[in-house]
Amino acid sequence: MLSYTLFKLGPYNVCLWNIFILGIIFFVAMILRRVIHRSLKLYLKNANISVEGRRVTWLRLLSQSVYLIATYIAVLSFNINNEKVTFGDFLNFNLIESKNFTLSFYHILVVVAILFGARMSLNFVKLYISRKFRSRPDFDTGTEYIYVQFARYIINVFAIVTSLKALEVDLTIFLTGSAALLVGIGLGLQDVFKDIISGIVLLAEGNIRIGDIVEISNGGKTEGIIAKILKINIRTTQIETREGNVLIIPNTKLTQDYVENWNHGSELTRFRIMVTVDYGSDTTLVTRLLKQAALGHPKVRKTHPVDVRLAHFGNSGLELELIFWADQNWDINNYKSDIRFEIDRLFREYKIKIPYPQTTIHLPKSDDLPQ
């Protein structure tokens, strides 16, 4: 009963014994990979990989090779009830056979080996880049990320082209025959291609990196978005706003719009707080109180002047500008809020009134009304 043929897999007759043995082989492979993975984690605890770096890479290679070895053993296990079929017969068995294309188990094995080799090559490149950058005193995770992304794209493209060559696909005929289709797709996906080119520009220039805080303008229509860069992909970028929301925006937003990178300019920036007081208020006292509120905050630079300007004679009162210098910071709005609370407290203490918006309507006297 256990030796009864259930179905054929290539040149092999598959029975219940084969399925049972396959289950055991891949169960052992799963357990072995978990053991290797745990050992790998122990070596990866130290962020600055130096002496252990090569050993970690080989452990990663071994852990990812477990299933490949298990697959090879699984194929050999079919010889239990298929004595006359060799491993070479299995590889040369054609799954798909036509005039222009042939697909055998050998082709599948070669493609899997190419993809596996590409993955391992990327692991080695990551290790090399990590050791190269982390040994520098001016280590920057953003720059390291850029090099890793470029390596990933180059290795993946090379792996895909090599896989098509291994399948004996004529790329010239493929591209020539699909030229019209590619033109149509290109016209329909212009924005996608723009985003991809913008992603390459962002990664190549390195003006915006992981962890940078940027202010993205909206063409002056609304207040700009202040966000932290989380991840730069080939087409989109992930950012985190001050509200804690994670947004995915197209890369063209960062290359075509006006973007201020807080991590690149001067550490100090001049900020303003607008205040309106009643007409007739003691402007000398108001100026002193505004400066006192700003200078009392620990984040305001005392080495730079704090100024108060009379900006406008407004409809409701005197419009004043409190100008101070502070570090560009993710929490600058919280600092401004602290200063505004202090201004409100001082104005209440010294009886300085902040006017409500008012509109005066003059009505005609009763003598002027028409009879």
C-alpha cells in the first residue's frame, strides 16, 4: 500500500513512502535552520562587527543553505522506489518543451542557484559596507543605507538578466518584439518612471538621508509638512510626521518641490511668534515682557539677540513680532507653545490685554433717518 504510485514527478514515481520521507527531511531541515538562526543572533548582538564578521557571514550562508541541501537529499530519496532513474535524468527531464522554449528541472535549479547567489552576494556586500563605514569616526547610517540600496538594485538586475540567459531567452528578440508594448506602458507610467528616476537621484546625491528632518513645502497653499525620513525606496519614501503618522510619498515630492533639510543647514534658526496687544498699551513694557518670556526658555540661545518688532497697525490692535534664535529641533512647536504660555501669564500679571477681533458699525441718528 505504501509503495503504490500516487503520481509522477518528472521521471519519478511518487508513493506514500516518498511523501513520508520528504516530510521527515524538511522537518529536520526546519529544526536545523532554527538552531543556526539562534546561533546567528548571538553573534549579531554586537553592532560593531569586526573579528566575528566573517564567521557571521558563513553562518548566514549555512542557514540559508539548509533548504537547498534538504532539497537535494529529498530528490535522492526518490531512488528508494526508482532505482533506474539517476539524478541526471531528473535534471534533464523537460517540464515544458516547445519549438522556441524548453524548461527542465536543470533550468529551475540554475535559476534558484543564481537567485541564491545574488542574495548571498548582497549579504557579503552589506557586511563589507558595514565594516567599512563603522570603522570611520564620521560614521553615517544614511550614507551606508545609500550604498546598500545601490548594491541591492545592481545585484538584483544582474541576477534577473543572468536568469533569463540561463533559460536561453533571447533578450534582443524579447525587447524588439515588445517595443510597441513598452512604449505604451512607458506613456501610461510616466509618473512612475519619474518617481524611479527621482529615487535614483536621491540615493546618488545623498542630500536627503535616513533620519533627516525635512520641511516639505506645498507650493505656499498650506503650511509645510515637517517630517522625519524613515526609508527611501526606489519609487517612494516613507516619512513620519510630528503627529506620529507614517506617510508614503512619491520621490518626485522630494526632488521637485522646495524641501528644507534641517540636518544640512546651520544648527541655529530664527523663529517668530506673533502677538497682538490693545492700542494704547505701554509698548516699552510689552517689549520687555516679550523678551523676558523668550529668554526664560532654556532652548532659546542667549548668545544671540532677542528682538521685538512692531509689524503692523492691525484692525484690532498693535501686531508685534517676537524674534529669537534656537536650534532646529523636532519639538520646536512645543518650545513656541511654552513661550506663548509664559507671555500669557506675564500679560495677565501686568494687565496687558490681548484684544479680540472687533468690527465697529456706525448707525445713523434718528434725525438722519428718512421720514
